[in-house]
Amino acid sequence: MFNFLLPLLFLLPCAAQAGGTGYQLENVTLETLREASLPPAPAVTVPFRADGRAGGKYFNSYILKAIAYLYSNYGLKGYDINSILTHDITYHTFGTIPARHAPLTMCVAAQMEIILTAFELYAKETGDYTVYDYLPKRSFEGLEITALKGHIWVNHDFKADGTADALINFGMGERRAFEDLSPGDFVNINRTTRTGHAVTFLGYINSTGKIQPAYNSTVVGFKYFSSQGRAAAGEGGFDYRYAVFSKFGCPAMPYKRDCEVIYSADQRMLNTGTMLSPGYWTGVMPQASDETSGETVLNRTFFNGITTDD
């Protein structure tokens, strides 16, 4: 039972206080669970039922642990479109992936940092460090078609319209329709304002912001985690938002909103998918060609970081 409850601990508000001391995963005990207090939002709400993807084939549980860790230790440090990673990240024995303008970061870099942090937590918890052998460190630094970063940064020529596509293109992900998402899946959105965002899905919401256990007729959007907002500490950076589809207007929510999001079954407009656990990675890798010889150029106007209540 404790092993079942452990991943849920990191979804609770007590595990996600920006600037506070984060839980040490190896020190969490059943007593820790009993004593945990519940401060108010913003934080990830525990789903009404556990999802089978939390273990086994899917990597969702480690993505969620990474979010809890990053918000607790690096939350709300500031947003900047030219910044990458809130801190330097050690890529096992292969060197360091350096941050640029830390602790500021932006949305596509936030998704890459979540993945890298999930790698670290997974390796420490399981002792399986072969997770770092699948992609070279360069894959998180370069912007060419053979680099995962070049796909996470979004490049239509690479057939990469979001983080989900990036993972699929490298044999690390699987397509999920929006209606089938689970907490810890990835979404890239487009807005009616011709801007967009890269985020991690945390749950469906109704018109009052209440988390729904699954997609249903009351769903107006979803709760997510990413980096957005302003440059000043406390006003931007790693944080939560309530995304609302444009057809539902912009109702009041428990925390900051991201309205005018376009709902579409077209993956170019609403890009959705999940990350596979390392044992299920297929080894598929994009290959360079004359048509895809360039590098991804980040669309800074599109990814401007501003949401409705910023």
C-alpha cells in the first residue's frame, strides 16, 4: 500500500511549495504521509483514482515526481524566453548540460528540464542508469533533427509540433488523444491569439476548476505545469495554470488562468501524448537528410510566456 501511495504524495500541495525545502525521495516514509498537511492551491490535485500508467509501461509517475521536485526547489524563479534550465544538470557520467541565465527558464525548456529531472529521479530510485545511454548529452543541447531538443523546441519540418511528437520521433513516446490523457502526459497548445505554450498535463477541469477523474461532458480545459509569466521572481517561471478552451470563455478559476486555448483533434493545433518507460523505448531515431539539414529556430513571438492572468 505504501508503494502505491508514494507517487501520490508528490501530487499533494504540501510537496509543492515554491522556494521551500523539497521532499527527499529516499527519506519518505509512511509517517511522512500521515503527517503531511495540505496548504491551499496552487498545487496538483490528486486524481480520484490511480491510473495504471503510473508504473510499468509509462513514465508518468516520474514526470509527476519531477514536477513536485522542480516546483519545490525552483518554482517561480522567473520567466525569460532566452533562458534555458533553472540550474545546471549533470547527465550522469557524460558531463553537465549547462543552464543559460539560470534560474530563469521558458516553456519548451521547462519540458526538457522535467524530462531530465525524471531521468535523475528514476535512476536514483531504481539504480538503472542505462537511461542515460539511450541519447547522448548532445541530444539535449543541439537543435538539429538528430537532437531531441530540436524537436521539443518545435519544428514543423521535423514533424515535431510539441513535446509529445518529440518523444514519439525518438521512440520514447506514444500518441494519446486529448480525451485519453493522464497526469504527467505532455500537451502543446495553440491559442486564438496566435500564441502557444508547451506544458505538462495534470488533470481535466470543469468550469469551476475542479479536477475531473476522467474526460467527461463537464470538461472545459485542464490544469498544467510549465514555465510562464513575468521575469521577476514570484511572478513567473515554474508554476501551475488552468487552461480553458476558447468556446467556454474565461470563467473564474482557483488560480491563474490560460484562456483562449484552441481545442482541436488536429495534432498540429493540440499536440498530445505520453512518455514511455525506458524499458519500452524502441530505438527509433530521426535521420538527417537534405530536406532536414537545418536547425530549429525557436519562435519567440509564439512562445511569449504570457497567460491570461499574468
